[in-house]
Amino acid sequence: MSAQGLVAGSLGAAGVICAGFAVRSERRMHRHRQPGVTYAAATLRRDGGWRRADLFTPEGLRHQARAARLGFMTVVLWVLALAAVVVLAE
């Protein structure tokens, strides 16, 4: 296996793992909606329900922040994997 494949594959796989944890945190966030708030009411909004205490409990907001961090980390890892493919091309 080439260095390009090893580096890009490792970064890409790490990105997939981060994406999985982000999805898990997002799903946990929805378990902590305020009483009476539906999934659609919390999700299908212009602001996406971002940092809204009227939609989520404090625990849900912590899961939301974790999901956002992991989602950003996923994008960074996938961009680095793509850069590794380009930079290490033979």
C-alpha cells in the first residue's frame, strides 16, 4: 500500500468515525427536547433549532454542541484526506 493510500485512508476513516459520533450525538440531542416539542418543530426551522433553550433541555444543548464539534472535525478530516490524495500523488 502506498503512503498516499495509507494517509488518505486513515484520515478518511477517522472522518467516518467522527461522522458516526456526530450522528449519535444529534440523535441523543433529540431525546432531550422540551415537553411538547416535536422532532419537526425542532428540526425543520430556518435556524435549525440551534442553541434554543425553548426547544431543548440543557442536556440536549450539550449534545447539540458536541454534534457540531464532531461534524466540523469530520469535515476537516475529509478535507485533509483529499489534500493527502492530491499532495502525495505520484
